[in-house]
Amino acid sequence: MAAPEERELSAEQTEKLLQFQDLTGIESMDQCRHTLEQHNWNIEAAVQDRLNEQEGVPSVFNPPPSRPLQVNTADHRIYSYVVSRPQPRGLLGWGYYLIMLPFRFTYYTLLDIFRFALRFIRPDPRSRVTDPVGDIVSFIHMFEEKFGRIHPVFYQGTYSQHSTAEEGKKEHSHRAPYPMRKALNDAKRELRFLLVYLHGDDHQDTDEFCRNTLCAPEVIALINTRMLFWACSTNKPEGYRVSQALRENTYPFLAMIMLKDRRMTVVGRLEGLIQPDDLINQLTFIMDANQTYLVSERLEREERNQTQVLRQQQDEAYLASLRADQEKDRKKKEEREKKKRKEEEVQQQKLAEERRRRVRIECVNSSESQVSGAIFIIRIDASAMNAGGNDWLL
């Protein structure tokens, strides 16, 4: 099949093509033309995009594919704090513990066997995340109904980016009342700590932790002022997905995540029934120990922003110079065209004057010819009359 013929370029497009090749140093004329056509023959935008590509900035016509933000959980320097259940005290405590031990053991054993057998009958519905924002909103409503509305501010968005088309549709459907925000992305962009809480509905310490620790005023004040707070139930697909990523051992479970070495990294894990004062001390210790990473990243960002501003100013100066050169070329071209038109007008005037002169000469010659002819006729008539008069006299 023959390739379609390319449309011929106008004089202006040809001039832009040569100018773009001269500015960018691209040898291939086809590549220059393709780039200019992508930018609708806007030479300034084409040159700017070419400069960005040379500096490693992706072209606006070839954006890099977006990838879900990953969390580094393999760092062995993660601070881990596990609170064990208190041992029974006294005869009454030990007696109650020994009496309840077989019932508790039987209950959890049967529950685990039931869940294990259920996996062979049908897949775990939590393994497929179809409505992540709905999972978050449902958990928040459940938490407020059970423990009240006085609690840390829950992050109303997903934990991280989803990549499936179905989840993308859910994102669009929830955009109005609940924007599809992503906790990891916001924490990275804002350089803030992200505290993740996984809610184990079936765990015996969950209710006490939520009521007495998580809803304590001093804990609420610390979380709301120093970090983002994301929470979800592990019975929900979104919470289960995060649970598979963080691999908690027991509940209640808290994980502190931050940007460290340019990666979102888990820097602290708190597991077990922790008291309010102890939780505040542990969170403060984790933040103080890792604050230098955020400060360093903030300084690097400021330096990158300054470099970007400087480069933008240089680009603007270059484009201003380019526009000035183009304006000079345009004025020179207009002057040449004006001079050419003036010369053509002068030439036309000369030709018109020459034509008028020739017409006058022709008119004069014609008049002289007519006068000469009339004189000749008169002379002939006069001669004839003279001859006739002589005959009459005879």
C-alpha cells in the first residue's frame, strides 16, 4: 500500500521548519516537521519541548506511564514496638483466665478452620477491591456509630493508587462527594508522616483500643496536628489489601510511613493494646528520630524548585529573545516587501509615463500626417482650379 503523500508546506511553514532545525540542531527534516506538526506549528512550544527532552523532562506528547506508589517494608531498621497482653494477677485473675482459656482456644480454632475451609468453596471476597472509597466511608460510619464522633480526622481517600479499569470507574463515581485522594501520594507531596491504622473487628482488644486510646483527647490532638491518619477495617477489601502489604502480626496495629531516601517507607510499627500516654511517647519518638529525613527532603525540594525557577526564567528569556528575533525578522521582511512594492510602483509609474509619452508621440505623428495630407489635397485642388481657369480664359 502506497504511503500517503505529505501535504506541501507553505512559505511560512518552510521558514519555521528551517528555523526550528537551526535552533535545535536536528538533522532529520522529517523529525523537525513531525515535531512542529505535533505543536500545531508553534515554534516556541516546539523548541521548549525539545529543550525539556534534552534535560530529561518527559515530553508532553510522551508522558511516562503512571505507576502505583510502592511502600518499602523490607527495611530492617524499622522501629517495632509490641505490647503483650498483661498476665493475670491473683487467684481470681488466674482462675478466670484458666476457665476461659479452653473456650477462647476452641472459638478461635474453629473460626480459623471455618475460614480456611471457606477459601476452598469460594475465593475470599476481600481479595478483589472494587470500591475502595466506599470501604473507607463505610468504616468511618461504623466507627462513629460504635465509638462516637470524637476521634482523629480520618483520611477520606484510598491508601494508594489503583490500576484496574473498574477501580478507575469507581474513582470517577465518587469524585463529587468523596474525592479519590491517595494517602501515600498526599503524604509524599506534603512531606508529612502518615499513620496507618488497621482495624481488626474480631480481635478482643480492638474495642478497648478505639474507645480508650484512639479517642483520647491528647492522642487526637497529636494525630491531627502532626500527621495524616488513614484507617480501615481488614474485613473490607481495601483494608485487607493494605494488610497484605504491611503484614501485621496482631491487633490493634499502627504503622508510621514517611518519605525516606526518596521512597515511602515504613519507619515504625506499633502492635498490641497500647495506652494513650505510651502511644504518644512512641509516635513522638518515631517522628523525632526520622524528622531529619523530611528536613533533608524539604531542602532538596526547595533547591530543585529554585533550579526549576531559574531554568524557567532562562527559558522565558530565551523565548523572549526568540520572539524579539522573530519580530526583527518580521519587520525586516515587511520593510523588504514595502521597498519592493515601492520599487514596483515606481517602475509601474515609469512604464505608465512611457506609455503616455508614446501615445502623445503617436497622436502628434498622426496629426501631422493628417495635416500634411490636407495640405497636399488643397494643393492638388488649387492646381486643378488653376488649370481650369486657364481653360476658361482660352
